[in-house]
Amino acid sequence: MPWLVNLLCDETVVQTYYHGALTGDELKAACRETMVVARRVNSCRYLTDCRGLEPGGHSLADLYFLVDYLVDEGLDKESSREAVIADAHGEMAEKIEFWENTMVNRGFDVRRFSEIDAALVWLSR
């Protein structure tokens, strides 16, 4: 699988690490697995590491409709918080920025970071 889900910070943060060029269906499956793990440990803090993503695979439309999927699956706008780790420049920067803006515009607390330490501090607030 082109993703890996694990727990950080005494199981209070669900980390999803992506690598390769994920299709829209793979991205949806990764989000489904992430939510299953989060529900199992009763967490609403997400660390999404996109530094291993490669161009191709999913489209901006896939990302847009993925938000609808997450809402339908019960992702709570009030309590969830996602820190996205990504390079500020490069071929994937546009998609990462689109994801952040789309989620924020839908009322979610999402912020992009370039370093994991800063993201974990923000998630712990």
C-alpha cells in the first residue's frame, strides 16, 4: 500500500504517511483506514505526512470530493485538527495547498507545516 497509518504521542495523534503517486481510490482507502484507527483510539488529531507523495495519481477533483466523503463518514469539524507535512515548493505543493484551503473553507482546522516538530506542537494545543 502507498500509505502507512500509525499512532504517535501516546496514541493521541494518528499519523498517515503517504508515498508514491496515489490514485483517488487509494487516497480514499487511506483516509478510511485513518478514520478507523482514529475511532479505535478515540482521537481527533491527525498528522498527514505528504512529503513522499509523487505527482500523478489523484486530481484536484479527487481532493475536493474527498472532503464530502470525510463529512459523510462523520469527521467532526468541531473537534478534529489536521497538520499536513509537506514541502512548500515542488510538484505536489499545489495539491497540498488546495487540500488545506478546501478543508478550511469547509470549516475544518487544517494547517500545513514543513517540520513535524512544529506540527506536533500545534496539534497538542
